[in-house]
Amino acid sequence: MTERLQECHFEGIEGLPCNWESYFASLCKQWDANNKIPIVYHSSFNVSFLSRTLCTVQYQDSNKYGKIFRSLSSSGLIKEASIIEPLPIPDELLKLVHTEEYINQIQNSNMKIVQMTGMPYLLLFPNALLRWNIITPLKHHACGTVVACGLALKHGWSINLGGGFHHASASNGPAWCPYADIPIAISTVRHSTAGQIRKVLVIDLDALQGNGIAFEKLRHRHNTNQNIHDRNICKVDSGDPSPSHLSPSDQNVKPLSPSLFSSSNRSMSLLSSTSTTPSTAPPASLWDEDLDTCILDMYNGKAYPMDDISKEGIDVKVELKPHIEDEEYLSKLQGALVLSMERFGVPHFVVYLAGANILKGDDTGRLGLSAEGMRARDQMVWEFARKLHIPICMVLGGGFVRGAAEATANSIRSLLEGFRLLG
């Protein structure tokens, strides 16, 4: 396996509009430095403010990201000076998906932060303290995904050592997923490339259903005045995602322009000026393309969130039984990748959510893979992208139990060495 991987190479996309990198460069430090590699990390990824509480109350390792980074650094593969550091994601990007009301609430309301973290005692803290120690780090995560997607366009591959908030949607952010980083990143990629990078395949291999990403796609698919947003109303007996199932609070979300859902209309308007790219954030409408976004989601069908409505937004849906092990899992993944090609064709870009909560012993994901199985999973996805000559951006998603950081670092190390990504 290793010998075969050593022949693999990833290359960036050529022929993109002039200055396509400009907006991505504005979101991080030293984008163009010669010593930089397409790995994104910021020391504030770790929510150290709550590290002891998370370990004892929620059994979560909030220092996972730092452990992964230090493991890769200690092996000599990467250096602190060579990684890309993202800034906090600006509100102009958040507005591509999220309502202004939600953006204000998640930053200024302790109750909203409690809903996001599941930690009621945070109501006792000053809001400024929570903003600085919880919200700002998560903003770095979200911006890291956007920056990483830009780096993948440039280098052919990238890894954000964080991100993957796949439960977030326009007006809600449960389960430590405050911002819809993947839909935002996809919008930014499409806009910055003037629509040349249009078809995006999202491979969500977190053990939990990515209901936020699928629900945003579903919301745009229906494109009615009664838009679907709130994650709390996402399970109904019939599974029918029609507007009749919406709660009154969802009726207030601003509808999108129907003309923007036409592939031909969107492509014509964007490609009419491909010599430069706008210096502003991309318009919110660029996440709207139902046919141009394919979601492959493999998850434990008996675990959170069991969101029946958002399942309608998944193109290749693989519901796994609890405690599935390596061989069966990898066989199902291989079949799902083939099926995504049959249904979607060759994508222009892959966003890969590589959750570590598939590991045996993770009580959240409740699957049964070994660390070696996780490594094989990651290599299968990267090999899929390499064979098709598609840029791939990997984000980490969930998985915070003891041993998850080590398993993730070892898998990333295998990718870097096996595919000779660092030369």
C-alpha cells in the first residue's frame, strides 16, 4: 500500500481567474510565504477555558487539536512557522448562511451559547468571557475551513486541523457547531473562481449525521417563502420536508431569489467577468445550487441527531448499524464513493469531513472502527480524489475521546508520508 501511495501527487487548479486568491489571503496570516504548507491551525482552536470541565462532565478532550499539531510537529513533518493561521471568520462570511439575528445571538446571548454547548452553568459567566474563550476560538475554526479550501485550490490538497461544524444551519448551532463552515467555504470557492469550480462533493464521514449541511441544501432546494432553518423542528413522522412542517419562527427567514437556482443563469452571470474576482465576500446565493452540490454521508442511524427531514438533502445516504467494524465499513464506503460518481459525475472539488468519532469506544458515535480502520478510511478518500485529479480539503469534525487525537495524528502522518505531500 505504501509503495503505491508514494507514486501519488496532487496538483492545484490552473486557469483560474486572476486574483482569485485575494479574498482567501485576507482571511489568514502569510498566505504567500514560501515556507508555508497547506495545513491550517491556530493555537486558539483548543477551548482551553473549559478543558477540565469538558473532560470531567462531557468526556471531551478540548485540547485535541493542539495534541494533533504537537504530534505532527514532534515527528518533524511540520513546523509552527510553516502552517497557515486563520483569522476569526468575519460576519460578512457568516451572513452567507446564517441570519443576522442568529449571528448576534450566538455572540451576545449566554442562553444561545448554552444551547450550543449543552452546558447550563455557562449562564453564570459574563458574556464577554464566553465570547473570548468559546466563540472566538470557534470562529478561528470556521475561518480555517474557508482558508483550507482556498489552499486546496492552490496546492491540490489541504488539511484544516479543526472545523467540520456539520450540525450548524442558518438559525441554529447545536452540538458545538455554531457556524456552518462547509457551506460558507463552498460559497467562497465558487465565487472566488467565478463559477469555474462549481460541482462540489461533500464526503461526510463523521459518525453523526451531518444534518446542518444537508438541511441547508434542502432549504435551498425548496426555495419557498417558508424556508426551513431551525434544527429543533427537524424530525417529523412522515419525513416530508414540505413547508407545512415548518414552525412559525421559520416563516420569518428571508426567501432566496428563484433565478439564482438555475445553473445556467448563475454560470452566465459569474463567467461573464472571469478576469478578476471581487474583493468582497461572496453573495449568499452561491450555496444555492442543489444539482451542483452532492452530499455523501455515512453515519450511525441510531445516534444523534436522527433528523428525518434533512435526510432528504443527502444524495448518497449510508445509515450504519451501531458498532460496525473495519471491513464492513470500508466496503460500504467504497460502494458509496462509486455511487456518488454514478449519480453526480466527476466533481470539481471535494470537501472531506474526517470525524474521529467512528472509533470504537466513542460513546457519541457508537461505531466500532480501529485506528487502523480510520487510517484506511482516510487513505481511501484521498486516493479517490487523487485518481480523479480533484482538489481535496480535509476538516476534522467530531471525535474527542481519549486516543482520538493520537489516531487522527497518525492518520494524517500516513497521508503526508504515503502521498509524499510535503515533497
